Amino acid sequence: MKRWLGHQVLANYPVSNADIKELLQRSGLREVRRYRLVSLVSEAVYIVAERIAVSPQAT
């Protein structure tokens, strides 16, 4: 479908689900929801994330 519509080729450096999870964790975030926009013609994804609560550590 994408080729028929004349869209560009896929990304040269796609990001996997594992990559996204690691990036979010390193940023202190966790994924809440994922939205795919017009999935037939686009690979665009919006990720809603929230900050991970940090528990106080006893010294």
C-alpha cells in the first residue's frame, strides 16, 4: 500500500520496541500508551509516557 501511494522507503535506522523501552527507562520514564497514526500509510508512533516515581533511599 505504501509503495503504491509513492511513499518513501522505510527508515534506515528503525527503532525497535526494546530500544524505545531502554530509552524511556534511561530517561526515568515508562510508557503509558502508544498511538499509531494512519497505520496503513505511515509508521508514525506517538508514545505517551510518565515519570517513574523514585522512592527515597535510607542511608
